[in-house]
Amino acid sequence: MAKFTDRVRDAWRSLVTRAQSRMPSLRGSRTAAGVHVTPEQSLQVMAVLTSVRLVAEAVSSLPISVIVRRGRDRVPPSPKYRTLVYLLTIQPNPVMDAAEFWRTVVTWMLIRGNAYVFVQRNGAGDVIGLWPVPPTDVKVLRTSTGDLAYRLSHDGKETWLPVETGYVATHLEILHYRWFGTGPEALSPIGVARQQVGISVAATGYIGGFFERDATPETVLTTQGNLTDKQWQRLVEQMEDRHQGFENSHQLAVFEGGAKLERVSLSPADAQFLAVYKLAEGKIASMYGVPPHKIGDLEHATFSNIEHLGIEFVQDALLPPITRLEKVTQRLFDDLEMRLKFDPKGRMRGDTAAQTAAYAAGRQWGYYSANDVRSYEDLPPIENGDTYLEPTNMVPAGALPIQRDGLPPVEIAQLRPTAFRAIEPLRRTASDDAPAWVTRIDAVLSDFVAEQREEMAGEYYSADDQPEWDARLAAALEPIIGGAVTDLANREAAAHGGVFIPALVQNWVAAASLSHAQAFNSLTFLGLLAIEPDDLEVFEVFRASAARVPEAARRVLDIVGSFGRFEGASQAGATEKRWIARDEQHESMQGETAPIDEPFSNGTKWPRDLAAGATEVTGCTCDAEYDKEST
């Protein structure tokens, strides 16, 4: 009976073993494409290199801080953590800075699946150094108590650690950052996705070999019979003389003797490799959460969705490794309320428009003060800059009377308007007074950038092309600028009891349209001429141009609107004008008066007058008032 039981047990074990052996392994380097793929070799695949570099560089470039939560408050760490904070944010060890340290850790986590950091402590148990350890030099062990231990096999030369080779570190001495997995060691992304990486390696090698060994001609000319040497030479010379070169393109071809011209194309199998290569690249990028446009695949990228793709990059590619870095590093703190923080808002440093909008929203809704914003920009605080505003009517917080349920009203003195505000209401800029024209100019500029990108990307261009683009943009802007000038001039003329005649400013509108077109295109061509036409950075230049559109639209309307108000008042019979200063540059001109047809002391006839030069336009937010009688 015992022997029968043993046979049943052995048969069951063999079935289980055989079933397990047939499961696909998530580790290893062999692929179905016939190539071996290791994490280090995978960096030769551009999709892997670009994805890993983008994520690692992005994470390491984020602002890093150590914060302590005390209820709803955030307080700085106590002085005893000063050294640890310095190690995490400035310099973890004597041979690398914090940015290089975190870049190395994230890179190992993305290609090896595991990143290890040895924590060096002094005799008192305080952390005095953080040393990244290559995953190839670490063997994970399990102790009898169930804790993890780590045997370090560094060579002491290329990799130096403050312990001897073969040292077994406890789980308290190692920070173990895992990518993804269920065991004590995480899975390597390259090992898990080695089939896709192997396809990309094989396709790259095939394509390289194809171009190296291919001898297929592009065009073949066949005849019905054999040709003599003289006939062959005559036929070749005829083809070269009449059809070779771009100046002979589309010439009529006439052959005799039954000759036929045929083009030789790639075989379907060869051509399919391009699609296979592109598909593999996209799947590799998706493994790391990197949108395709970040690795140069712009097939599905448009100006309308590029911003959302950038948001997906932060959410899918950056936040997962950031979360792991923050959670694992928190083990270094004995204060449970203390944590390391990578701030993704640092990604806005290159996007001035988005950063400004975020600051403006913070000021409007009362969670940023002026000095808060200045501190983020590394600027010194200003006097009275710690006031927080209420969104109700943008007055200092607490200036309105409040009443809580069940309690009597609390009487708080109101903020009284100054005498200046009482007798002289603030006059709005043209862009605030006529936002519909801003929208129309914005639409013209956006369509122009899209058209310009479509025609110029990948094509040869030079500085000689700019005048043509200037003329095209000026033609599109002229009716919009003319309409905006007429609208604002009519309003000003009506206020003075007069009439505005648009025909008198047609030449000015045409000149202003060309001037603004040249100014907008100059920045675009400045970026384009600094790179090669086939460089992928061409798309970054047009992305930057698109980002400039909203601010450019407001600036254009403010400039032409200022002229429109002047011209409307002038045609309505105004005889005098007074400068209203709203910026530090023209503060000394506040209240200055001048006859309507003479310039102010700075040489302008109206605020933002282009005739006075760029210095009088840049940064100017001033306005003017017009009157028929001298004041």
C-alpha cells in the first residue's frame, strides 16, 4: 500500500513540475527573435534609452525637499536632521550630487528593476552618507527571522563602498527601491519585455544589414533583344541626358525597339520591417508610461492633445517611481510625520505661461501671497507682500464682516477705497475691454503656426523664407487688426461725441500688421535657424511658438487698441491728452499732459506707440485720457 502511495505522490509531483516548466519565464535574456537581451545591452535600443533617460532626468531635475506635517501645518525639520536633509537634497556622498544620485537610482530601477542604496552611519547611528550600489553587485538573502539581508560584492575600484567586499548588510542598512514584482526582488522591465526589446534589436540589425548589403537598383530598363555596345551606350546616354537631374523631371520619355522602364520597390517583407520596428518602439515606451511623442513618434500628436500627453507623462511615467522613492526613503526618518517630497510642479519651469497662470490662480483664490510667489522664483520678499486676498472681490483676507452659525456677527472694519479710486475709476486695457478680439487674433496665430509647422517640418528652409511668411501672416492679421482698431476707436469717438472714419487709418493698419507678423516670426526663425531642418527639435520650436500665441494675442491687441483709442479721440476733436502711468518704467510721467498732435516727453504720441522704439513698448501697461478742453 505504501509503495502505491509513493508512486501516486511521485506521479503528481512530476505533473506539477512539468506544468511549471512549461510556464513562460519572466526572467532571462533569450528571445524568440534569436538575440540575447540584457538590461545594459537594451540601452542600445533608442526607445529604451530615450524612455529611461527622459524619466530619470525628469525625476532628478524636480525640486526636492523634506517636510514635516503637524496636523494641517507644514514645518521645517528639526536641527538634528540637518545632515540627513543635506544628504537627500544636496550631496548624498563626496563623489556625486543629489541630481546625479537620484538619476542613477531611477535608471537602475528602470532597467534592472531594483536599485540599492547603502546607508552609511556613524557610531551614534546617524546617517552620514548614501551610496548607490549596482544591482549586479547585490545578492538578496533571507535570514532565519524572515528579514532580508544583502551581500555586497563590489570590487572597491569602479564601485567603492565604506565596507569591505562580501559584507552582508541588514535591511536597516540598505534602501531597496523596487520597480514591479511580488517577491523580495522586483522583476527587470527589460527581462519581462525582452521579446519586444529583442524584436527591436533584431529589426535594427536587419535594417542595418539591408542597407549595407543591398545592391538593388531603383530603376531597370529592359529590351526585347540583345543590344550592341554602341546601342547600349546610346540608350544610357539618352536616359541620362533627358531624364537625369531635377531640371529634367517630368520630361516625355520615348523608347524604341520595345524598351521598357520599370521601377524596383522593396519587397513586402522588407517594407514591413519598418512597421514592425515602429510598433516595437511604441510598446517599449508604453512599458515606462512614456507617451509616443516623447520618443519622436508624432503620428498621433497634435497641437490640441500635446498638452494632455504631457500631463500623461507626469501621471504615468513620473509619479510611480517618485512614489517609490518617497515611500522607501521615509524609512530613514524616525519621525512618522516627516517625508521626502519630489515636487512635480518643477516641470513647469520651462513653461512660463503655465507657471504664471498657476501663480495667478493662487493669488486670486487666496492660497498664495505675493511673497509666496516671489519665494518660488527665488526673489526677495517685498514690503506688505504677505497679504492673502479673498476671491470675492480681491480684498485682504478678513476685511469683510463675518457671522458664524449660532454666534453674533463679528464687526471687522472694511477696507475703504482711496480718494483716487473714488474720483477716478481704473481704465481697463484694450485686451480686457475687448476680449473677443484677443480670441480672434489668437485663432489667426494658432492656425498660422499649425500651417507653418505642416509646411516647414522636415523641409529645407533659410532666412530668405521669412519675408514670405511675414507677408502671409500680415495678410491674415490685417482684417482682424483693422476691425479691432475700428471697434475701439468708435467707442472712444462716441465718448467724445464724434465719429471715427476707418479709411483714414488703412495705411497704419497695414504697416502695423506687417510689423507684428515680423516680430512673431522672428522668434520662430531664430529657433529654426539654430538647428538642422531634419532635427526633431524643429517640433519643439513650433511647440514654443504655439505656447507664445495667447500672450502675443493680448500684446498685439493692447498695442493696436491704444492707437485706436488715440485715433478715435483725435478724429472726434480731442485737443489734449494725459498720461496714466501703470508701470515703474513710466512712473515719472504720471499725469503728464500734451497737445493731441504732439508727443509726450518719451517721444510717443500714445502709450505703446511703436514709432518710439521697442523700449517704450516692452513692459508698458500705461494708458491715456483725452479731452477737448485743457484741464
